[in-house]
Amino acid sequence: MEFLPREQRIRELQQPFQSYLDKYGIDDIGIFEEHGEGNHYYLGYTVNKGGKTYHIHSPYIKNDHGELATEKDEWTLESDDPNKKDQRGYDNLESVLRDI
């Protein structure tokens, strides 16, 4: 488990923004960030496509220095539709982006 500064993790997520916009027909994309319980943390993307908003994130562990390490190599898709359940267990980001 490799802990890296939060800012570095965010920069890594931001690098492919334009390619995701072009390849998957996304209207807008930004960083999703949420503190979980205890030392759990979630980073990923907020995506707007076709008038809908999605939160796509992966779980991290936060240490006492504020650095983050990947907890599991999986992605979760949350829709802005309150009647839809979160879809968990995606192996990679591209498979989530294809599904929306």
C-alpha cells in the first residue's frame, strides 16, 4: 500500500480529463472527494452526461499525514437518481464510463 499526498492523487485523476470528455461524450467532469468514517476516503469523478450527474469513485485509506493509499482497486457508480442503487465492483474506470 503506497501512501501519496492527496494533491498528487488529485493531479493523477485530473490528467486524463480531456480524453474522457472526447472518448465518452461527457458534457463535464470534475473531481469527486468525500471523507468517509474513520480513515476512509473516496476520490474519483463527478460526471455530467445527457443531463444526468454521476459520482464515480474509488476507496482510499488516509494516514495521519493526510496521505492517501488505494484501499481496493474497484470503482463505484452513484447516480443522481434516488431510486437507483449504487453500482459497485467495477474493475476499471473505463468500464464505468461506458455504462453511463
